Amino acid sequence: MEASARACNHFGFQSSTPYMPHLSLLYTDISDEEKERARQRVEELDKEMLGLGFQVSTLALYKTDTEDKSLESWEQVEVYHLSDDK
């Protein structure tokens, strides 16, 4: 959240909604009802999957065109390998 706040400050961007860090595992244009049915189906198949956790070791920044549903125009800008050091 701090990274988002710094980037917004640096670029003079003001969002109308608070930033929520997230990891997108699926990009699709489906209704909320379809998303809920998919979530319920996952829960039916494996209840533990909904609470699944994992560590992220690498982040990649992409320049994206949100209108490109094929994702073919996505361009990787940078890859950052996270350190275990705290």
C-alpha cells in the first residue's frame, strides 16, 4: 500500500477509491453471479483452496492495454526478485 501511495504522490495521481493490493489469477469479463458460481465450484472441489496461501518471490511490472483481451500487447517492463532478508 505504501508503494501505491508513493507512486500516486510521485505522479500526482488521486484515486477515487482506496487501493487494495491484490494478485490477479484470472482476467475475464464475467458477471458477479458467474464469479460467485465459480468460487462456489472451487469450494466444492477443494475447500482448502479458498484459504490457500503462498509466498511471492518475484514481481513483474507490465505495461498493459486494458482493452486488449488477448493480452498479446502486454509488455514486460521490469522483473524484481524479492529478497528473504528482512
